[in-house]
Amino acid sequence: MNSTVEEWREIPGYDGRYQVSNLGNVRSMPYIHYQKTSHPGVMTYKHHPGKIITPTDNGHGYKIVGLQLKSKRKNYYVHRLVASAFLPNPHGLKEVNHIDFDRSNNACWNLEWTDRKGNANWSKERMMHPTPAAPLSKIGMRYISIRDGKYKVSIRVKSQGYQFYKCFNTLEEAVQAKETFINGKEYFAR
């Protein structure tokens, strides 16, 4: 379904003021804003052209946009707007999963409705975001995270109170390093 043709649909509850696309873009529609003046019976107006709204990052990689109607502003996750407009949800699931783990890729073919358990299992099975506090052995914990496009394997040794990590270019290298540590081989230099 990787279509490059952009399809737009109206965002409900905003009187046709905003639309979301299957590629993950949000735009405002052109409108005229009328306003009373201090002179009785005189109104001014301002024409607002439609434009693509630039989303902001919520600090965790998710894109959000602020939509406004009658001086009330509300923030929305872009992936939820796209999923609501383009993906059927016959089972009433509450969460939206990014299939490729890229939180900024909000195209409709990269999203799916799921529940909390399904979302956690999707990440756990692909070892992208396992629970950092999951116990491993008596010597500590380990996990893989992504930062700046690199896969970071962190090892925390509880008994000695230190943590060390190493970054890798591919997930496969990170998993291999993790397995090497689990098997007792010295891979991480302090």
C-alpha cells in the first residue's frame, strides 16, 4: 500500500478547518476570520490561507500538532490523526503502533491499531525497546536502545554500582554484543 499519491481527509470536530493526509501531513484550510471592532456595527476580517502545519516533537520522537477552534487549542499526535482517518478499527483498539519503529514516519501504511500488550510485544520481539529494568542475572541488567541512529547496548552492574555501554551501527551487531556478554565473554571494555 506504499502509495506516493497524497490523499487528504477532514479532521472531525473542526468544521472543515483542518485535514490530515495518508502520508502523515496535517494542513489548515483557507478561511476568513471576522472580528468586531470598537465601532458599533463595523467588522474587520482577515483572510488566512491554508498551509501545511509543521509538527513539533514531543521529546520522545512522536510528532504533535496544535489545532485551534474558537480560541480553544488542543494538541494531537499526528500518528493518531492519520490512523483515525485512514485505518479501520473494528475492534475499538486504543493504541497505534509504528510498524518500522520510526516514530516520525506517520504514513498510514506504517501504522496499525493495537492494544497495550500488542504494542509491547511488537517491540519486545524485535528487541528495539525491551524493558530496561528486566532482570537478567545476579550481575545486572542489559538492554538495547536507539539514539541518533545508533544502537546502544548498556550493561548495568548492580553490585558494583557502575554502568557501561557501547554503540553499534546495526541491530544485529548490538544483539551479538548483548549475547556475548550474557555468555560470559569479555566484550565491553571499562
